[in-house]
Amino acid sequence: MARENDPPLLILTSLASGPKHGYALQQDIEAFAGVRLGPGTLYGAVARLEERGLIEPAGPAGRRRPYRLTAAGAESLETTIASMRAIVTEGSARLARAGVALAGGLA
Amino acid sequence: MLLVRLYPATWRARYGAELEALILEASAGGRVPWRTRADVVRAAARERVHAALGGSAPDRVRASASVVLWAWAAFVVAGVGVQKYSEHWQSATPAGSRELPAAAFDALVVTAGIGSVLVLAGIAATVPSLAALLRAGGWPRIRRPVTAALVLAATLVPATIGLVLWAHRLTEAQRNGHDALYTGIGAAWGLLVLATLVGWTRAATATAAHLDLPPAVLRLEARLAAALAVAMAVMTAATAVWWASLAAAGTVSSLAPQLVVAGVLMLLATVVAAGAAGRGLRAA
């Protein structure tokens, strides 16, 4: 499911495969999540992530400056993914049980 | 690009060029879609709110150091006023009443020297980041304020030499208000000094907004700004002691207008610098 309301997570996920500049981030996120982040939204999230030390510039200042994950950013992404995995596991289990119950009810 | 100008100056200095490049690339060089425009306007509004609530820690340190530098510039102007007024205080003060004002005046001069060293140290600490900015093609972003400051300095140097050479040909009476032309040109030179001071302070703070300063340098800048605020407080106190002791000796009036204006300016600059330095230390 595309999480349009979580640009920082989308950016961290994109940078997990290597450094990217703004346009490359936008293209990559659209490719794997089906979400096209606007330039303002994307750079707002980049600024917050850099402020929190989760990403950092991977090259000198310029119009196409790339960013990369920091160790703290990778750790934050892992924590978020683990949390989401737990929700996915629990949600799937509950749906499966509900499916059985639903199937039983219909029968 | 007008859209990018909606952002706060500090944010624009850091991300403006990248955001503009992304907007142009995402629009394939054509007309920027309304959806993109709306997204940027919304994001710029959020950044303005964020900046109003304090911005990032590096931005807060940078902003507080810039405020302290501006306060120092105002303090220097006030100090020049005190210096001008104090030119002949020793010869006008009875020998028995000179000890306390002399100690206060010495403290003022020494602390002024320390303050100048602190400012120079703060500038020196940013040189590697400035070099990195210039290597990365950042000169156009700081060209305007730096060029203006250089032009003012280049005008001030020959003007000062000319004024000094002229002054040597005049009598003491002519130098002290009895030559209208010299007085008028002296006042114009004073304005040029003021403009040069403002120009360099503006160049320094505008350049600092474009620099990527490492955390260690930001911490150093915050501490130097705090030390400068302390130096300003010491100088204000020393000036007050010097002034009060001379007033008690009957050498100067306790309500001398030039000293009142200079004293108030010193006090205001110190209060502003102390507040900003405190914010910078908390953010560093």
C-alpha cells in the first residue's frame, strides 16, 4: 500500500539502495511505491531527515546534490520496518481467522 | 525562481538551488504544473512556520551567531563614540582621581581587543566551509554582499589616508571643529566607516547562511558568540565605571549626550547579544 502521508519513510527506503539526488529520489519512490512526491513535500522531508541526522549529503553543495542514509537513518528504517512487519503479521493472522469465521458463517 | 523565494532565507540558502533544479527537472523544462506549484507553496508555508518556531539546531546556532555579530557591530559604533569623547580625559582629570577611571579604561581597551580576536576566530573557523562553498561554485550566491563590502573597504582606505594627510596640515583648532570643510568631510568619512562596518557584517552573515558548518564548528561558533557577549557586558560595565568615576571627579557631565547615546547603544547591544548567545548555546 502506498503511504502518501509518510514521505520520510519513502525517502529512507529509497536511500537504502544507495545515494540519490532529489529527482532520482522522486523517480525511485514513484517506481516502488506508486507515489509521486511533490518537490516541496520531498525537500521538506529531506530537510527534516537531515536535521534529525537520519540522512546526510553524499557530495558537495550543488543543484543535484545526492543524499545517503546515516547509520542512525538505517537503524530508524529497520525499526520502522520491524514495527510494520509486526502489524502485517498480526493483520494477516486476524484476517485469516476472520476469513475462517466468515467462511464458517456462510456455510 | 519566484516559488523558491517563498521559503525562509536560511532554508533557501541551504536547499533552494536543489529544490529549483528538482522543480525544473520534474517539469521537463516546460511549464510548472499547478499541482507542483501548490505543493511548493504548502511546503514553503510549513517551512516558514518551522522557522518561526525555531528551525533546525544548526539554523538556530547560525542565526544566534549572526545576531551577536550584528550586536557587536552596533557595539563598535557605540565604542567609537566613547573613544572620540575620551580622547583627552587624562589631561582633564586631576592626578589624584585618575586611578579608577584609568583601570576601567584599560579594562575597556583590553576587552575590546579580546572581542576583536573572538570575532576573527569565529570567521577563521568558517574558512574551510567557505573554501568548500567556493570550490562547489557557490560564489554567485554570496557575490553581491561580498562585492559591496569590498567596494566600501576599497573606498575607505584611500579616503582614510587622504583625511589623515590633510589633518596633519591643519592646526589642532581646525581639527577640532574650527574648519567647516574638514568637519563636514570628517562626518562623511564617519558615515563611510559605518557603511563599511555594516557592509562587512552583512557579507559575513549572508555568507554564513550558505555554509555547511560541521557540528564541531557550530559548537565553537556558539561558544565564541557567548564569549563575545560576555566581553560586551564587561566593556559596558567598564565604560559605566569610567564614566561614573570621571563624573564624580567633575571631568565629564553625568548626562553628556554623546556618552548617554553610546551607553544606551552599548547596553542594548549587550542585552541582545546575551539573549542570542544563550539561544545559540542551547541549540548547539
